[in-house]
Amino acid sequence: MQKNFWQANLLLLITALIWGSTFIIVKESLKTLHPMQIIAYRFTLAFFFIFLLYHRAFFQNWRSSLLPGIGLGLILALGFTTQTIGLKLTSPSSSALITGLNALIVALLESLINKKKLSRSSLLGILTATIGLTFITWSGKPRLELGDLLTLVCAVFFALHIVATNKALSNCDPRTLIVIQYAVVALVCWCFVPTKLLSNNYEVKIWFSLLYLGLLATGLAFLFQTLAQRRASPIHTAIILATEPAFASILSIGFGYEPFTLKLITGGVLMIVGMILSSTGESFKKLPGKII
């Protein structure tokens, strides 16, 4: 039992590391590719991977899951679009930390929907994360640049996606929802790729990045989290996955995308602590796996 627990924690830590690494990979890919191209390729590859895993469940349940899956897919497409365009205009660490605020927004949305007061832990988490965000975005006065603002919008979409997924799972098969959502995101994004950019003549490193994003970060990492959450508690899951922006910040500094500053470290630590407090304060039930 103890061995299974540590295996689950290791899988979650690997998942957080993989997701954290995607920010610098997407940032680098944006030098060559249009934001919609990156998302389209990423989710096309992820769709085929997940479809191979769950095709039987899909064919059994697609009718009841089709409309909810399309709706969730559209929200997910909006979240990734705002995140990826925002990342073109901001640093990987800021993108990761601000995206992580979706945990706090989920707590706020659930409080509004269920008409209940936020726990003290969640209120403290929101306050702590807000102070951290102020540290990171401070430039003489607290101000969100366009990239940071778009990323904050993406965090709202991701929070809406989590809340909507919780509702959809009461009547739908989760595996089928994943397949439909990935297909919807891929199709929507291909529709918005400029026709003059519809080319496959890329350098090897670009294809490596796209394969990493599609198969490892969007396909395999989701599978890792699903396996881990069968043995890890929601609290452990929330705490370990909250290290994702920490990994993103470390890698961003390590690869020279931004300098090591006290402001970044202080703000980042405050935001991660706020995410953990909010996640553990509001939800002690088993939540559906993150699919992004």
C-alpha cells in the first residue's frame, strides 16, 4: 500500500514536471509557428493517442457525451488560445503562475454556484495569491500587461472548464468526453490557422516539440495523472500538481528566458502557496483529471 502511494506521488510529480516544461517549449515554438498551429497540432496528436486508448468506450458512449463534449471542447479551445497568445507576449514563468490561478477561480465559482461561503483556507489562499501576482506584475505600480491579461482570461476559461466538467461527469463517460474534447479543440484551431501557414515543412526540432506537446504533455501526462489519482488523495494531488508553475519558473530561468530575481521568487512562492491553500480548502472529493 505504501509502495503504491509513493508510486502515485512520483507519477504526479512527473506530470507536474512535464506540464511545467511545456511553457518554454511553446514559447520557443512560437518563434516559428502561429499560436493556432501549435494548439491544432498538439490536440490532433493527442486525439489520436487518446482515441487509440479509449475507442471502445467512445463508440459505446458517444451519443450521450457528444453535446457536453462539444461544449467543453469549445471552452478548452478558448482557454488554450488565450494562454498561447498570451505566452507569446509574456514570460513562461508568468504564464505558468497566472494560469495556475484557475484553482482559486474554481473555488470562487463553486462558492457562487453552491451559494456557500468560502472556507478560511480558500480566502487566505486567494489573498496570498493576489499578493504574489502583484509582486510579479509590479513595475512601479500594479499593472497587467496584455500577455498577463490574456493569461488571466485563460485561467478563467480553465476554471469554467473544470466546473463544467464536474457537472458533465454526472451523466457522461469521462474517457469519451476526453476524446470528443480533443477532437473539438483540434478542429476549431485548424479552422483559424491562416491558409498561407498550412505547411508541414518544419525543422526536426519543431516536430520534436509538437510530438512532446501532443503525445507526452497532453496524452501521456493525462494518463499518468489518471493512474495516480486512483491511489493519491485529492489533497496530495492538488499539492503536488501545484508544483507545475515552480518547474516552469525554474526551467524558464535556467534556459535564459528571464533573470533570477527576488521579485519573481517571492511572488511565485506566494502564488503557489495560495493555490495549495485554495485547492485543499474547498474540495476534498475526487475530482476529474486535468486534461490539459
